[in-house]
Amino acid sequence: MKLTSAMASWSSALAVARLLMVVVVVEALALVGLGYALVTVDRTVVLVAPDGGRADSVGQRMASRPYMEAWALYIAQTVGNVTPDTVAFIKSRIGPLLCPEVYDRAMVMLSDQVATITRDRVSISFEPRSVLFEESSGKVFVNGQSVDHAIMGAEKHYPRTFEFELQIADYRVQVCGLTSYEGEPRTERVVAQMRSRESVAKAGATP
């Protein structure tokens, strides 16, 4: 009886040991998985856009649509209202937001605008009217009215569009594409229509 009881106790101890070993292995795997998730997860933070509106969620490489639109609007208003007295300040504010590949081009655009103001003795203002986010291209278009104010009082009103390609890098907005032109937003649909009309015109002009 004593030998039988001892064998039963030994068998029970082995079973418990095996069970504990399985539990330890499962816990170890769970800890490894949790550690990997903490290292690789794209954390989301809540930030307030430059317009001072609602708080929006921003990830390490992506942000909500309203957040991107608010930044595009802020930059368009800043760049669209430049004078010789403010160009240095605006360059210092916009410069850190620019991707290296567009930095020189954006700075040249600002300098050209100031040169025009100085040469023609006019001031240029921009009043945004609409913001359009194009899902297919990821571009943001800010359209509005630009006014050239001549020194003699004459004014020239014309529609103007700022076209942006914005990206999020380490939770920061970066401008990786910046174009300004007279007229309405050149979305993919508009560009396709323009190319179609050009093709028809060229075909009609061919003898």
C-alpha cells in the first residue's frame, strides 16, 4: 500500500510539473509577442491642428483627413500672403516643414513672389475659399481668391490654387510637394480632361 501510494504521488507530481512547464512556455511566448507588438506598433497620439480646431489622431506615418486639410490651409494662407518685410520670417516657419527634395523649389517660389512684389510695387493677398482632399492621389488642394494690389490703387482678382503633397514622418507633417498656379484645382479628373482636350486639338490641327 505504501509503495502504491508513493507511485501515485510521484505520478501526480510529474503531471503537475508537466502542466507548470506548459504554462511557463505559454507565458514566455506571450511576453515575447507583447514585446514585439510594443516595439512595432504604430502608436497614435492626439494633436491639435494649426487652425486650433478639434483634436485629431496622428500616427507615426499617417494622420486623419481633417488634420491634413488644416495643415494645407495654414501653409497656403502663410505662403499666399507674403511681403518683402515678412519673407524671412515665413521662410523660417515653412522651411522645417519641407522635404529636402522640395525645399529649394519652395524657397525659390517664395523669393520669386517677393521679387514680383518689389519689381511691380504690388502686394499680393490670398483668401482661401475651399479645401479639397483627393483620396486617389493623397493631394490637398486649397483654392481661393488672390488679389494683386497695385500702388496706384488698381487691383487684379484671380482664382489661385495651392496644391500640396503632405506626409507624416515620426508624427510630424512634411510638405513633399508644393505647387501654386492660377485657376481651379487640377485634380486627376481635371488633368485627364485637359490632356484629352489637348489630344483632340492636336489631332484637329494635324493636316
